[in-house]
Amino acid sequence: MNPTLRLAPVLGLLLLLAACATGRPYAEAAADIPPLTPAQGRIYLYRTVVLGAAVQPPVRINDEVVGAAVPGGFFFVDRAPGEYRVSTATEVTRTLSLVLAPGQVRYVRLNIGMGFFVGHVWPELVEEAEGVREIATTRSAVK
């Protein structure tokens, strides 16, 4: 067997791992997250699934890019109370609308599924208990 072909699975695994969040684990990074001010709310955005690791579309809040849907990664944004649209786009644009209250923390999981040419990533609002549990398995996606 060709030695190059024997290395292909190893190289594929290395590429997959390199595409995942490589920052600090959430438990470690959480110690440096500043406290939320009472006048603002916080939105955590995270992706637990490594499936489709190469698919990392930008994540937008009200059309402003705030991060990327990195497999196994999380990030957060603090915003004034109000209505927000969280969106991602690959072949199609997927949008989630949410309302953020003062002092409120919201959790948005970035899911991935099969598309025609490329995977689709879509935002899903999850309950706080579920978000807290899931985000604990992620790493900081902020470079």
C-alpha cells in the first residue's frame, strides 16, 4: 500500500481537529468573563457538534458579524435590551429572533445539518439550564 494513502486518515483527523475551537475550555475561560451590567443582557452563542467541522459560517446579530460557528466553540456578546435577530448563512440564511431583557442571559445553540452542497447552520434558542450544561463542554472561540 502506498505510504501516502496510509497517512490520509491521520491527516484527515488532524484537519478535523484543527477546525475545532482551540481556545481555553469554558470552565477556565468563564473566570475571565466580566460580570454582566444590570443595564445590558448577554447572549452566549455556541456549537457543540463537530460534524461538518469545515462549515464555520459567520454569525450575525442584526446583520453585524459577531463571531463564527466554530465546532466545539463558544463566544458571547453583551447588548442593550431589545429585539435581536441572530443569523447564519451557507446555502441558505437561517434566522432566530429573540428579545433580550436587562440583566438577562440567553443561550443560542448553533446546530448543523445536511445541505445540498454544504451543511446548514442554524441558531436555536435553548433554555438556560440546557445552555449552561451544553456550553460547559465547549472552548473559547475568540481568537
